[in-house]
Amino acid sequence: MHPLLVVIIVAAVAAVFCWIASLVTEDTSWVDRLWSIVPVIYVWIFAIAGLADGADATRLVVMALLVTACRRSACGTRCSRCFSSRSSWARPSPTSSSGISTSARPAGGVINPGIIGAVLLTLLFLGSTVFTESISAAKHPAYAEYRRTTSMLVPLPRRRVS
């Protein structure tokens, strides 16, 4: 079975599970609970499929290991989304000593135009994170204290509040 089809099936099962669980428990935060787990499953499906095909799956396995390691670390979902949303900042080219393909260089030749997608996804991620945290702060008064002591994106040690 094609790995994309397997991922679509896993996504559908996760969506149905979240819907049914939210009806049964009257708690709509099941997606939040699964969001840090399901991307790890997705990336491993592709890595295993690459290995099974006998192709050079080094990049897929490295990505799967990074996403898994990040999931196990303090940053969880934020880190896995960060890894999945980054595209190449500069595409290496054997024809250019700078490592940036001459055909992809804008005038001035410093940055690959492919960075636009990564920058827009990063801005979307930051905006949605700020928006989500404002909703959480409005719903849960104790969340303001959590925000004061916890870094939003980078897994740093908790700040001490005097």
C-alpha cells in the first residue's frame, strides 16, 4: 500500500477517534492530545515505506528520528511542527560554489526564493501560537502564570517569578 494512503487512513482514524471521544467525554481537546503523537506516526510510515522499497531512505529515517526525539523532548508539538514546516533555506547545487543554484538566485544572489514558503509557514505558526495562547489565557486564568514562567517556542528552563 502506498505510504500516502496509509497516512490518510491514519489521519481519518485519528479524526474519527477525536470526534467520538469528544462526544463521549464532552471534552473537545482530543486533537490537542493527539497532535504531538500523530505526526511522529506519519513520518515513520514514510520512513518505513522508504526502507521497504529498498531506496536510499537516509533523509526519511533522519527526519523520523529527529521528530521522534523532539516529541520526546520538552518542546513536543511545537518542535515537530517546526521540523515539518521548514523547507530548504538554500538548495545546494554542484554548479555553484556558494551552494545556491544560479538558476534560483534573485538579483543580488543571496537567498533562494524557496525560502518564502518557509518564512510564510513560520509566520503562520507564530501567529496561530499567539492566537491559541490568547484563547487559553481567556479560558483559564492560571494560564497567565504559566505563560510568564514558560518559554513559548524554545524549550528553556522555567523562569523564576519573584
